Amino acid sequence: MIISVPRYLIVGLAAIFSAYHLVLGAASLGAPEHIGPYLVAMVLYAVATVASLWPSKRPRMPVWIASFDVAVAISIPLLVTSQLSLPLGDNYATWYVAAIGTLMVIASTRRRHVFAWVGVGVLTVQTVAWAGAGALTAFGVVGSVVWVAISHVLSRSLARAGRDARQYALAEREAVEWRAAQEAHVSERQFRLGQTSRMALPMLRQIVASGGELTSGQRRECIYLEGAIREMNQEEDPAFQFILYGHTHVAKHEYLTGDLDGRGRIYVNTGTYLPLITLARDGRTFASARQMTMTFAYAEDEDAGGKAGGPSLEAWAGIRRKQYLRK
């Protein structure tokens, strides 16, 4: 289960912390010799914070904003410390240290780690140059550096977790697609098995009924039927559309596959030109005719009118009888 924190909540907390630093700066307006540079530093910090927290579609901070944050991190200590005298006494004149740390944490959280480290690095150097190495702990510079380091680690960890989540989602989607493909193959095999059963069942019944004693014509029909089933069970081939057999004793017309536009794979057996004897309606006499199936195959450039494209096939089944009328 993934627990997500709303973005507006994170931005709101960062804005509250940033506003708190400005409140501390306002509370220490009596500390600087001249208030002008002090107020400029506060305004620069407010502008940089607003620009860094402004909603954006991209989680990664633009380079120009990160560069502006670094410039502000360099300018604010110079503007503030130029108006302060050591020792500082009991006031909040070092508000800028935590403010710059917060600004650099925002930059690091928005995946500009190099800029964040440059900002706190400049703050460290300026603090040592102005007040000595002991001020790193007294002014809270160490805390700012630690917070940037924590932000860097968390940001990298979250980015890695996001990549892993995307990879897991991709793997899951591929697994679902693989399973769907396997189920489709199973369904196709079951469908083809059903087609094979429908085609072979009449002949199998004849074999059982005759005790395996087949005529030469029936044996040929078995051979042709086996060949048709083997070809039918082959993989789809765009160049293959019709299976056509003839001169056997069983006329048959089967759709192997079909599409909405009329295309499909077809098995046609024209049978044999056999006599058909039918009982007349009087129930006492018989009439005979010739049973026949005619098949016409056309190439792609033939019979093109109204076709969906590709080769086509016409199959006609009926009887032929020369009529002799009674006088």
C-alpha cells in the first residue's frame, strides 16, 4: 500500500516555516545599524521562497529559480552581517541562517541538490569568515547543513522508490498482457479443436459404424480430411485464405475464421458429381438428379466489383437434372 501526502500540505508547511523566519527577522529589526539592507535581505528571501514554492507541473525546479536561490543565499548573509556587530547579544539577528537552510532544503527537495549544497556551502564559508568556526554551531549553520543532507537522502530515496513503482507497474502490465495472450491461445486451441471435431466427427462415425471397413472412396476422404485439418490448424498466413478439396464423396463448406468485412479463411469440399435419388411427394415413386457443387476462385485483380480486397471464392451447391416432360 502506498501512502501519499498531498502536495498542498507540504507546500503549506514550507510556507509556514519560511514565514516564521521572516517573523524572527522582523522581531530583530532593532539589531542592525541601518535597516535598509536588512529589509532588502528579507524581501529577497520572501521572493525566492514564493518562486520556489510556486505550483508547477514539473516536480524538478527550473534552473533559473535554483540559480536565483543560490544568489539569494550569497546576498542575504552579506546584507545582514554588514549591518551587525559582534557579539550579537540576545536577539534573532541570525534568522537568515535558518532561512537560507530552509530555502536550500526546498531546492534539494525539488531535485536541485547541487544548487542546495552550493548555497549551504557559501553560508558556511561566510559564517566562518565573519564570526569564526565556533559560530557554525552557535548560529545554527550545522543544523542547516544537516537538514539539506536529510532532504537530499530522502529525495533520492523517493525518486528511487518512484522508479521502482513504475517498473513494478510495467512488469504487472506485461504479466497481465502475457496472461491474456495465454488465455487467447487456449481459447483459440479450444476453438480449433471444436472445428476439428465438427469436421472429423461424421467420418469417425462412419468408421465406427463400418467397424473400420472403409471403401476406397472413404479412405481417400479420410486422407483429404486429415490434410485439411492439418492445414486449418496452422498459424495465420495472410497469403493463405482458402482450403479447397474435390472429388470426394462428402460436400462441405466451413468457415474457419471470419471478419466483419467479409474476409475469412474457408474450407470447401466440392464433393463428387453423384446421383441423388429423392422420394416424390406421392410417397410411391422416386426421381433422380445429379448432385453437384461448383467453386469459382478469383484472383485479386478479378471480380473486383464490390469486393473488400484480396482473392475471393464463389461456391454453388445444387442439383442438375435434364427434365423429360410427359406427353
